[in-house]
Amino acid sequence: PKPQLLEKMLRIAASENQKWENGLVSGAVYNGEPEHIKRTNEIANAYAVANPLHPDIWPSVNQMEAEVISMTARLLDGGDTGVCGAMTSGGTESIVL
């Protein structure tokens, strides 16, 4: 079952990916370059089990989050150095914050 499940999922993904790969969507894929996707997948794999709620175990996740927030704040601060921010996983969490 494991090989069949993976095979099925890869087949479905390949079929669905044809839509954006052929330029039939707008705003759904922000960077579809093969090298970018490969690098992103490698990074996601390296941190697949990391949980930012445990910075004592994964301090690098906390550091990366702080760096992204800092860079974004510098881009958008409009001259206000007191700008701060937070990262969310999206969805309802983002709306509530």
C-alpha cells in the first residue's frame, strides 16, 4: 500500500500541476522555477518535524522567524523603527492576529 499510495499521489499531482505549468492559472504559484522548487523542498524536508513552539529544540526556526520579521519590518516600516510583527501558519490564525 505505501508504494501504491505514493505512486497514486505523484500521478495526481503531476496531472494537477499541468495547469500552472502550462500557464493556465494566475496568482496560484508564485515561483515555479524547477531549481527554486527543488531548493524549497530540500529545506522543507530538513525541517519537516520542527516545531517553532519548542525553540529549545529548534532554535534555528526561531532565529529564521525573527530574521524574516525583521526584514519585512524594514521593508514596510515607513520610517517607524518601532514596527514589529509575527508569523502565522495562515488561515484562521492569521485572521485572528
